[in-house]
Amino acid sequence: MKLNYLKTATFAPEIKVCDTEYNAAKIIDAIKLADKEKVELLVLPELCVVGCTAGDLIKFSTLLDGADKAVKDIAAATAGKNLIVFVGAPVRHDGAVFSSAICIRDGKILGIVPKSYNFSNVVFINAFGQDDIPMGKNVTFKASGVNLKLGAEIGSELFDKYPPSIDLENGGCNVIVNTYSEYEYSGAVEKRALAVRANSERLGVAYVLSNAGKGESTTDGVFSGHGIICERGEVVSEKKPFESGLNVNYIDLDGFAETNREVYNNEVYEVKFHLKLNGESERGYERLPFIKDGEEELLLNIQARGLAKRIEHTHSKTLVLGLSGGLDSTLALIACDRAMTILGRDKKDIITVTMPCFGTSSRTLDNSIRLAKAFGTTLKKTDLTKAVKRHLKDIGHDGETKDAAYENAQARERTQVLMDMANMYNGLVVGTGDLSELALGFATYNGDHMSMYAVNASIPKTLVRHLSAYSANNLKGKAKSTIMDIIDTPVSPELIPSGDKTIVQVTEDIVGPYILHDFFLYNMLKRGFSPKKIYTAAVNTFNGEFDGQTILKWLKVFVRRFFTQQFKRSCMPDGVKATELSLSPRSGFKMPSDAVFTLWQQELDDIRVNS
């Protein structure tokens, strides 16, 4: 199975203003370099054939004749190469000269996009030794057999009130290129990058910008060669100002499903060409895709305000929270604390319940007690050992076999205690289960799976850890030190006993590392990646951290559990959506409980791990 990635590059050749022969040679060198790197789309700056700082010299026929020859030489240099090139050059038409993006493929000029709104219709010109070249703002370029359609903007059109990219996207384009020229000044890079990201996100397209660079006139400014490759609002790759060389990365064409694209503008002129995608990718992604720096307060406030609203609506006098000394219940306590602050309520109205049983370690028990006291809650300790032993005896269990009934009896007893206490104290049971556990189904059905309001429902485990650490850094004393120790404690359901009261049941040994599962979850649901694409992205992203065999092992676990455990998500309790992903059957990802994963499994079975 090939991966539909388009290997893309921006490049700013070192030019000499008005020396078209020299500039053509430098551009041809860039084409050769891109071809060597197996680049499939190369975007060069505005007017780089003559220099964007040529000024009124661009009107002189001597320079224009030199530019014409240079473009012919550049086009010839692409012959036999699996590469499409956008180069900036002046083009003469009807007594005027237009700064244009010229699209070249395999020795031929496919079309010309001018920097002007005067081209409401396509014209066909004879230029550069070719006849009937389409020229116009609405000229687009469609690759046959590949989900790729290109359109072009030029320079400052990026900032227009109604930029050409709108009509281009309406006409089906999923990749917009910009042959760009703007000198650098304080704030220009940020302004440019923000505009690229905003247009890319708003239109749901990839955007590739290549700014003019070294060799341009410095009469009024300096050009830096800034290059950006952006995909639906996410900067995939950026060549910082004054960096040299190709800016190379991959655009994921699978992210733009043709069946989901509505074409509103049928007036675009489409030029078809052939391009063979290599199909592989070295692109890495964010290791922690759910963590966005600077969003911590927003997420914590969403959790707290969602809970506060539920308290008000139900007229609850208390909150009842099972405090295990683990990460999830710690973050849930932080949400409870903030909710009570919002409502102006006494923290004593938070009833924290620690419920030691067979597998409870002294570390987590001690931490739960310290944390409850540090937050000023009402602490209650209920030892479940006798009750669970009695229940196991009642159902005919020997009390020794460490099977699912042995483990789940403890989880369900915990939930029963919390629910009954909530009845006693007119309270609301606050759920602690997180998004990662919901995805994997790593929860006891009608045990920790159930609550009256689930504050962590859209918070994955990696983000739970991050938000807990963030909160700890804003606290002092025992609250801070206890949370930091909880963060360092292995994640465990603590359902299997050890003789010395240490943790022997480590969740990540059972289901796999949460950093991988959260990566799998995000890329499957948010980006719609296939199993092979998730695997490839993970191998590239976690290179040196996890080998391919390990990634494949846990990806198979993830897919199997995600499908088979949907029944637990189909009846999950209410819970606030804080991140962009939710598995709620009401407002999040929806799927039937009996969907099979045969196709996903077959694709995983076909993956061959490189030794």
C-alpha cells in the first residue's frame, strides 16, 4: 500500500538582479537538487528569474527577452524528471507585463498564473517557444490518478481581502502555492506565517510559500528566503529567514478526501498532468499531539465550568470523588477544586473517598490521603477488603484466582460505594476515567466506567499528566510535592496484590505506552490515517524511542481494543468536551458497537518491519 504523500520543497536561489542567464543556472541547480532529493513539487520565489527588485527595468524588452530565454532553459531542465515546478517570472501579454507563477512539468510549460485580477477569463498565449499556453488567475493544475489539484497565488495576494485562494479552493484545489517576494522587517515573519496558517486552516488546504532571498537588491530592504509548507493550519516545515538549502517536507494528500470536497466554482480552467508519487514518507509528527502550550488554563477552566454547571443544575450539595492516588483522580480533584471556587463553595463539600483493597500500594494510599488533606476536602476512608471477599464468596469465586471477576469485583465495589455515598450526602459522583482509557476500553464496565459527570472524558492520559504537572507548579507545600510524586508513580488499576504493598500491576505493561496510544488515537480520529500511515508516522516520530516492532505490536492492540470496546463508550456518562476529540456517542465520534476491524487488521498484518 502506497502512502499518498507529496514530497514538497521551497527554495530561494541566490540570484543577481537582471542577470537572467546566471539566475537560470541557479534555478536549474535547484531543480537538479530537488530531483536528487526526489522532490515532487518545487516552489520558487516571485520574479526570481529577473529579481523582484528589478523595478521599472522589468518593462525593458532586453530584460524580458533574457527572461524568456531563461524560462525556456529552466523548462528544458525539467525534462524527464518526476517534478512539477512553479517559478516566478515576468510574462508579456497584450502590451502589458505581469509578474507570474509559471507551472512547468517534464520540459513543458503547463500554464501561467498572473498577479492580476484583470484575467477573469483564460487566454491562450504563444510564449517561451510554445503555443497556446493557458494564462489566467483561474488556471489550475490537476494530477491524473492522484488526489492533487494545484492553484497559485503571487506575493501579497496572500493578504488580499478576497485572495485568489478562495476561488481556487472552491474550484477543487487542495494545494495552493505562492511565489512570494517581501523584504524582512520586525514582525514580518510572524505576520506572513500567521496569514499562511489562517488561509490554510480556513480553506482546509495545503499552502506552500517561497519568499525571495539572497542576491536581491538591498536598496530598500533585505530578503531572507523564508519558506513555509503548511497543511490545514499546521506548519509542516519552515525554512527560517536566512537559512540556506531546500526546505523539504511531505504534504499528506489523503487528508483532502475528494469525496468530502464540495466544488462551488466550476469556472476554473484545469490543466491535467501526470505525476508519479513515491508514496513513502519520512515526515514526523508531534510526539504529544494533544498538548498545546499555553492552553492549560483554558482546558482546566473548561473542565471546572462544565462541572460547576452540572452542580448548579442538579442542586448537588457535595461532590463525591474516589481518590486513588493516581493521575486521573488527581486531575479530577483539581477540577472539583476549581468548580467549587467558581461557585464560592466550601472545599469541605468535596468528599474524597480512598478505598484500599487487595492491590492498593502504600504509596498511592498515602498520596491520596495527603492530597485530600492538602486541598481541604472531607476525607473518608473505606476499606473494601471484607466487602469484596464476601461478594466473591457469594458468587462462588474462590477468592484466590486472579481473573477478571477478581479484579472487576473491586472496581465495581468502588463505584457502588461512591454512588451510595452520593445518595447519602446529596452529592454528584465525579468520574475520573480519561480519553485514552475510553479509547482502549481499559475500564470496568459499570465500575470505574460509570459516574454522574466525567470531567476527564476528553482528556487523554498524556494531557492528564501534563495538566497535573502544570497545576502542581502553581501550588505550594504538600499539594505540590504530592502531585509531583503521583506523576512519578506508575499508572496502575491496583487490582492485583503484592506481599509488600508495592505496585505490581502496571497498566502500560498490559496495554502499552500511553504516549503511543494517544498518538495512534489522534492520528486515526483527527487526521483519518490508515493503519499503515499511523505506523509510518509513528516510526518517523518516535525514531530512537520505540522500534518498529514495538510500535506495530501496540498499534495492533490499539486497533483491536478500539473496535471491540465500543460498547463501553455507547453508554458512557455525560462529560465535558475540552479537547478537539471526544468519544461521546452524543457529541463525539460515533460508531456501532459491533463494527469489525478485519480490514484494519489485514492492513496491519501486511506491514513488514524493517530490521
